[in-house]
Amino acid sequence: MGWGPELLTVEAKSPQRVEQIALQLAPLGFQPIRNDDNASAGMLDLSPNPEAVRSKIASFDISRRPFSEQVEPLVWALGMLLLVPGFDRTPGHYWLHFPLGLAAAVLFVWDVGRIWGWRVELLPEGLRVRRRFRWTLMPWDQIQSVDSRDAGRSQEGVVLKLRSHDSVDLGKFFVAFARNLRDRLRYELAQRTPRGS
């Protein structure tokens, strides 16, 4: 479960139980791996090879939204083309098809900006984020933390908290991608943050 065969997840409903399980499984080579989601759900992640788990997190591609999201605008484009006047040969449906085609066109434009206009680049100097085709660069030393929050309908939002007490909303994503994005950015932030800061 989780990241695959390198990971063991067990139930641990209290800090005392976490410590007890970690001590019992340490002689077998298992080491605890921090996972805020599982900890809040009363679970503990352990691995005989924590570096393998961390390397899978570090190699997860967060540069673009998942393919399943990238095809959404095409659905609206197809709906728009099927509903505009001239494609429908049935007389008398113009009053219904035109507003539906117009709504599909609006949703197409909205999703093109939201989905195709989104991208993330990890640069040595900072995190470069494109939202609605506009780029913003946030230096690593200005990012304090990366959090996720429930956004409803099987989605979570990912938010950067800056040292200036501002926050930058990276967008809403399906839960799996949102958590992988959050974990990857936390990993990158930890790699670039000097110890003790």
C-alpha cells in the first residue's frame, strides 16, 4: 500500500503506540517514515529502505496535471461543436442547442486556462508556477511550508505558505495528485532549506 513493496503501513492510534510499534519492528530493519496524512488517520508508515520511498517521492512528475485532467477541455470542445447551430440537422432545436453550446464554450475556455495553463517547474533559484498561462517565481527561501486542504468532490487544494505570511494557492486537483504534489514540494523544500532554519 502507499508507495509499494518498500512500505508497510500499520494502525497506530496514539503516540505511545507509534513508539511501541517502531521499537518492535526496528530489529527487523523497519524505520518510521513521516506521513502527516497517515498520522492524522492513526496509521504509521515503516520501511526497510526509507531512501527508496523518498526517491519515489522525489521522482514523481509534478510538472503538469495528470492526463485524465488534461483531456477535460476536449470534452467541452466536443460538446460545443455538437451543439452549435448547423451541426444539428433537427429543425426547431436552435433555442435549446445555442445556450448549451454557449455554456460548453465558456466551460472550454475556463478549463483551458485552469488545466492547460497550469504548470510547475523546479528551478535551483525557486519554484516557478504557471497559473492561467501567467508565470510566477517564488524563491525557495521565501516558502515556509506546503499544505493541502479539502476542496470537496474528491479534490484537494495545495497551498504554499510564504514567510511574508501570504499564501499562494496552486490550485485544486484530484486527491492523489494533490498529495503527491504536496509531498514532492515538501521534499524539494527540505532539500533546499539549510538545517536549523
